[in-house]
Amino acid sequence: MINIFEVLEELRVNAEKSGEEIKTRQIISSYMKDLKGFKGEQIGNSLIYSHITHKGEGKVIALRADFDAVLTDDGVYEHRCGHHGHTAILLDLAARMNELADKDVILIFQSAEETGAGAPELIENGFFNKYKPDIILGFHNFPGYRENDVVIRTGNFNNSVIGFKCSFNGKPSHAAYPEQGRSPAYAVAKLLNQLENMGDRDAKISITHIKLGEYQYGTSAGNAMILGTIRSLDDNIIKSIVKQINDSLGQLASEYQLEVELETSEYFKGIINSTDVTARIKQICIDKNYSIADMNEPFRAGEDFGFYLDYTKGCYFGIGAGEKRPDLHTKDYSFYINNLEFASKLLFDLVSDFYKK
């Protein structure tokens, strides 16, 4: 058997950038190579292990865990979203597959969830052409919910999210003679006010970074940049806001004689959980005495699991990590180790019972 706590620590100290998780893949492979019944391969930057026996119901369940880390303010990569915990849980489930010898399972150890690139890369490299799971399940640790509650929601589980970057290029000048330059300062101020009005109850716009000129007094700014995100349950609303931003930039460019550019990146497709799959998971949790926490409203954070649901049915759910524990992506966050064995057992029960009548 795998020591799930040792796996967690080994993955933690080897946290890596999205899309460059070389050591992480080596760690996963080192544990999986000794487990019988699995056939493994690397697709893009992700690892796939299939356990196909054709002895059971003839249905294939795919389970996905992510394994990349986030860049901190200190310039290092750390697992501040707990992806190392998700990977340790899936490895522990793999070690128990001999107890589920008649189950057909595909384990997805996925790269680059933090940038929204991992699931699309896997799909574009033919995952669903080669593997045809009947359902796919994903999970995430959720601070803010009671310890080991199964956090679940039918339909819209989270928002679609896209990042945007607005660039302004004018002309710097001596601060004593601002009229000799073309400063983007007031264009930036106007756009920030406009962005506040573009968001409403159906969309949330967050400004994540602003840079204007240089850190000194002697020069009037000649360039600027705004970074932000747009979140909504409706992709059409996101597209509409992107168009509004682009139109506003065009008007400001003309008014202040600037060169402007709008770029979008890191798109996360919102998760829409399948009704029947979600209902089945809830029923298994009831039958096995797992505590369920229904989400009152969709989670706003982005998650690339939603791309998979264009190809097969599935469900994404949370594992409560404690109501007062530090939030994801914050400096004080750490993966809650009490989730490890609990989540592994939950996945085991889901695989074991999902297709039982």
C-alpha cells in the first residue's frame, strides 16, 4: 500500500509550474509502476493510467486529479490550491484497485489546471478518441465547508472565467511638461470606472493588477497596463463584456492619442454537472452515510474540468476542508491532511457502487 502522507509531502516539496511538472510526473510514475493492472501513458503533460478488465458492468469511470502549483509573491511555486493532495488521493485509490478488480477505471493525473490549459491540451491530443469513459468525476478540497462534507451541486457548479490585459502606449515626457507627452493616465482612470459599471449580478469583473509609468516623480507616464478577470455563468455575457472593453479602448485611444491592445487568456469553461450523475453520487453518499453540503450558489473560481463535460457526462464536487481554514491561493493555506484518507475512501465507494442497481 501507498503511504498517502509521505506521497503528499514528496509532492509538496516538488511543486512545479503549470505545464512544466517534470519531477511531479516522475513521482507519480514511480508509485504507479509497481501497481498491477494499470496501463500508463503520457499525453501532453498529463499522465493517464487505465485499469480495463471488461469483467464488470462494461462501464468505464474516469477520475481526474490535477497536480500543478501556483506562483507566489516570493517568486516560487507552492501548492496553495492543494493539487498535491488531490494527486495523493488518486494514487491511494490506485493502490486499492485490486479490491475493485472488476471495475474499469481511467485515472487522469492532469497538468496545468491553474492556467486552464491542462484539460484542453489533453482533449486536443486525442484523449477522448482513445479513451471513451462513460462518466468522468473530479473533486477539489474546499476550505469554508465543514470537514469532510461532500460539497455538491446539480447543474452549474462554477463560473466560466477569462483573463484580460489592456495595454496603453503613449509617449513619456518630463513631468514639468506633460503636454509634450501622451500619458495614458486619464484613459486608465476612465476605463476603470467603465469596468465597474460593466459588471453586474450576472458577471463579476476583478482588477488584479495595474501598472502606470515608472516608480518616480520626474517623468509623466508613457505606458500602462491593466490585468483583470471576468466571471459569469453565461459565456455570452463574458463575450459581450470583452467586446465592450475593446470598444472602450478604441474610443480612449482616439481621445488620448494612444496605441492600445486587448488580450484575453486563461479561459476556464464553467462546469455544468450532469443531473443523473450528480443524483447518483448523492444517493451513494446517503447510502454510505457521507455528510452532504449542497451549494447555495455556484463557485466563482475557474476550473478547467468543464471542458471534459463537452465530451461525456460527469460531476465535479468538493471535499469540505474545515469552515475556518485559510482560503485557497492564500499565503496561510495548507492542504488539510484529514481529507486524504476520507477522500480516497469516498472515491473507492463511488467507483464500487456507481453502476450498481
